[in-house]
Amino acid sequence: MSSSHIVFSRRLRLTPFEQRAVEQGAKAFTVYNHMPLPSVYQSLEEDYRHLCNHVQIWDVSAERQVEVKGPDALALIELITPRDISRCQVGQCMYAPLVDESGGIINDPLILRLADDRFWISIADSDVLLWVKGIVFGRGMDVSVFEPDVSPLAVQGPKSDDLMAEVIGPEVRDIRFFRFIETEIAGTRVIMARSGWSGQGGFEIYLQDSSKGTDLWDAICSKGEAYNLRAGCPNLIERLETGLMSYGSDMTLENNPFECGLDRFFTLGKEAEYMSRDALERISTEGVSKKLVNLAIDGDSITAPRSTFDVLDQGGGCVGYVTSMAYSPKYATTLSFATVDIGSTVPGTSLQVVTDQGLRSASVRGADWQ
């Protein structure tokens, strides 16, 4: 592991939960939406095993919100995504890729509908606020777009329901997936959604007063001993086993939704205007030349690259590159996402990966890694 460090200057905004994350053992951070995001506590594998068996509290304040409010709010949200947001009810969340006029992916956020004319875009790591503000100015739309004082705190793991039922009450068990309620914890109003960046189940709690960060964290932790609650963070091993893509790693503005499998979240041709209509219809008709796939890489654990590893076909020709990878204790192999030529995407296809530890055999797998 490199001995380099990230300096926490004023340009990296302080999170409401950062003090507790550091106190409870965060060993490493990444930078996400201009904020620190914990990436390791004990170790990648130890954090993974705990997450899959117990419950963790995560500082995910870096999952910033872009609020869209006003008469043209729905029209604006419809404009920036091919997904039909008119079907999103108040109290509901929708995963909706944001796509530009050329078909490039701007972000892959969760969109929360707080009222008929009010939305939060809960973003991955890219500057959506500035892009949306530019669209509003250029279009002359009657809507306010700003970053509210909202910081998510996640509770993830198979014991999440039991813990949060003690914190709030049994009603949390009735929250459906991608739905949210308004409630109060530690004397402050929060929005609590059944969602989160893991496949282990849990909640995202949207704090709306950053001065209450430690109060909210402590209130949840005060009930956690019986459930082996521990501070944690999004885990690379777990997300690869679950099949969760990461914007900026597995997809960028250079990719379109068809290349990444995001077309399953929308149907082309919704009634509302959307800026990517022409581009996506053209891509759908012409097809794509590459796609993101799941690769299983043979051999011992490999250190994930800072950039990418080349993927070769059996003849030695380069057909793509690895975007994310980690060794999976569950499957006893290294799992990865890779972008490869369309001819190499069929499950079972044998490939090779050029690693810093030599050439490794690999095979394309289905989403369940079987």
C-alpha cells in the first residue's frame, strides 16, 4: 500500500459525521464530490465480512443532493433523464441515469420526489449541480436549483431493520424498497429511505441540519451494541459481488447507457421531452461496439490498478480493459467489471488480463457470478 496521504484542506468540505468516522477508526479516505469519503476501517476483507453479517453505520455525506424546486421541476428532471419520472410518486425514489444530448452518462443518481414540484437528485461523483444550473439558465426555466443542507448517513447490513426499529420504532420495517418516510431522530427531522450502496439491505438517512451530525450518529450507535454495530463504508468486494457499478470507475461521460446495461431502467420514447432522445434512439438502432461485463480472473488476489488492466482475447489482441476489481472470499476468485468489445461479451468467453503480476486467465460471467 502506498504511504501517500490526502491532505484535508478547506477545499475538501467537512462532513457532519467526519469526527465520528475518524474517531471510530477510518484508516483511508477517497475524495468524492469534493468531500472525504471513508474507504477502509479495519481492512477491505474484514470490513466486507462484518458488513455481510452484522450492521454498519456509514458517513456518505459525499453523496450530495441537488434540489430542484418550482413550477418547472418535473419538466427539468424529465429533460435530463430518459427514465419516465412522471411515474415517480411523492415518497418514492427512482434510480435514473442522467444522459446528455450525445448519449453520454453524466451521473447515475437516485431521484427522490419530495412533492409534486420538489425533487432531490442524490448524486454519484460528478458536478451535476453546475450542469443542471446551466440547462436552467439556457432554457429560461421557472425552477430553483441548489445544493441543500442535506447529508446522508447510511445504515447497512442484514441487522439494519432490527437496529433501526429500536431507534425509531417498528414502522421502519414497513418501508418498501426505494420508498422513504419523514421522521425524527435525535431531535432533528430526517428523511429515511430504504436504499443504499450495498446488497445487504438497509437505509439511507438524510440529515437536513449539518450541525446535528454527531447527535444523529450517536443516537444510532447508542442502540447498536446488541447488533454488533460498527462504523463502515461502501465496500469494493461487496459491491462487485452484488454487481453495483461505480460512476467514474465503471462508466463515465464517454459511455452510453446501452454499453453499461443501464437501458434496463428506461424505455425509449417517453412522452416528456428529454435531451438524449435522438442520440439514444440512434445508438439503439445502430447497436454498440463494446459493453461492460463481469469477469472472473483466475489466481490469487491481485492489487487493483490505479488506472486499468488490459483485457486480451486468446489470440493476444486487446479487446478491452478492467474498470474495477477485488478478490472475493465468497467465490474464491478475483471479480471485476471490464469494458470489452461486443464479440467478447458472451458468458463463458475465455479472455486474459494483463496484470502487474503477469498474465491471468479470465472468463466472462453472468451477473450472479455463477
